[in-house]
Amino acid sequence: MGWEVIVPDRGILIGQREKLGLTQEEVAKKAGIKLEQYQKYESHGGREFSSSSMRIVNAVLTALELDPTAFANGEYSFEPLPEDDPLYKLQGKI
């Protein structure tokens, strides 16, 4: 098995939103929250998504077609190390 990298909450949200072809406004509307609030979840210095209320977390994850239980268990938090990452070549050598 190759190395994996940790994906922060914001990376999970951005990646899934882009995969679905949705705008931030569309996700916010589907989740029933203000656009500004959703934008903070995707920003570097914004509020940490997983520290929000359970209702909001569930609404956003549902809007993004993600399973809240899988999210809580960290199943979306890791992805394979990209081949263009310099560490990729070191796999199995360290």
C-alpha cells in the first residue's frame, strides 16, 4: 500500500463540490445556510467545519452527497499521495 496524505475538512468540501459541479452558492442553498457561512468553511482562515453544529454538518454533507457517518469516521480524510509529490518516489525506500 502506498502512502496517504491527510485531507483537511476544507479540502474534502471543495473537492466534492467541484466533483459535483456545484457553486458555493448552490451548496449553501441546498444546505439551508448563508453563502458567507459556507465560504468560511472552504477558506484557509475560516471556521473549522467539523466544529459546527451537527445539524449544519449533516446539511452540508447531505448537500454534497457525502455520508455523515463516513465523514465522522475520517473515511474522507485520506487520499493516495499524488505521483507528482517528491515524497512519492521515496515510498518503500524509507
